Amino acid sequence: MVKALSFFKRRSGMPVEAFQAYWRASHPQAVVRLPGVRRYVQSHTLPGAYRRGEPVYDGIAEIWFDDTQAMRALAGTPAYAAVQADEAKFIERATMGLIITEEHVIKDGPVPAAGVKNVEFLTHRPDLTIEAFQRYWREVHGPLAARIGVIRRYVQSHTRRSAYEGGRAPRWDGAALTWFDDTQAMRASAASPEYAAVRADEANFLAPAAPFIITREHVIVA
């Protein structure tokens, strides 16, 4: 199974509340008509984040398909055209990006019912190959982060290697998704020695300053 992970900002001038309401209540009517969708999750940036300024993204959408062939089959279909037309009603499409990813579950725990989800967007250290970056992230860094006790679930979404063919460079090399009971638990984790070890290790495989958003997820298609 593969996952399309898209990230975007709301339409210029649109209030955050209106953006989130439209995305959650209206847009799924178009998305669920796409053939081949196996799972669909929206993750909305927490409203409190806007008190500190504009976050890098207003949210992410994750849609799972059996394979890339099922995704490619959507091109040119009326259902896909309807999704794109509806996106223009609430998304600033110039800000929209997409990575096709493969998931690696590092810490397999349940998603807290009222929890929060941290989404961190990663870029590999330029002197590393993509293969070396992905291997280190999964096999070395992942187990370090899994030791942070308050993390309930931890999934790495690795951009598929086919995205780099022909010298292409995707916007992000992947996204790290971690779930917590609440924002207080997230803040508490930052004081732990396990967290310090994770941050110290990032320089071994990441370019500096990975942006992140703190979200609440809404499962549309389970």
C-alpha cells in the first residue's frame, strides 16, 4: 500500500475556522468518490498555533491506495477533476505539495481518542544518499525516538525512491508522525533525556530546521 501525503495553506483571506469547517464537512464528499481510496485522514493544525503567527501549513491530507497504479488511474477522470475544482474553494493551490510515501510503523500503539499529532517535514543531509538517509532514519533514529515514553504511536512516511528518478527533488524527503495524549505530554517529553538524545542525533542525517505542525486528526475513511 502507498500513501499520498499532501500539505497546503488555506485560501488567501479565508479565516482558519471557515477553512477547517469546509475541509472537514464539505470536501470529503468529493474525495470519497475517488475510486481506489482505501483510507483518508485529515490532520488540522491546532487553532492555538496561530497565536504565534502563521504555521508552515494549515494541515495535511493522507490518502492510502493499493499501489501507484491505482493512483495513476485517477488522472483525467471526472472524479479527480471534481476534487481539484473543490480544492480551489478553500486551498491556496500555489502552496500545495504532494509526496508519495511508504509507511514504516516504528512504535505501534493506538491513536489517543482526543490526542494530538505532530507532523515534522524532513530533508536529508545533502552529503547522504537517499538510501543512506532512509536506512538511518528507520533503523537508527527511529528506535531512539520510540524510547520517548509519552509518544503513543510513531510512523515514518518515506518519500518513495521513484520520486528522485531523473534528478528530481521532491519538496520533502518524508514526514515523521507522532501521536501524544495532549500538548502537555508533548511539552513534558522535551525535558526528557530520551528527547535530548533524539535531537542530538538529528544532525547525523537531517538538514537543519525541519518545520513541523501540531495537529488533530480526523479519520474520514477508516
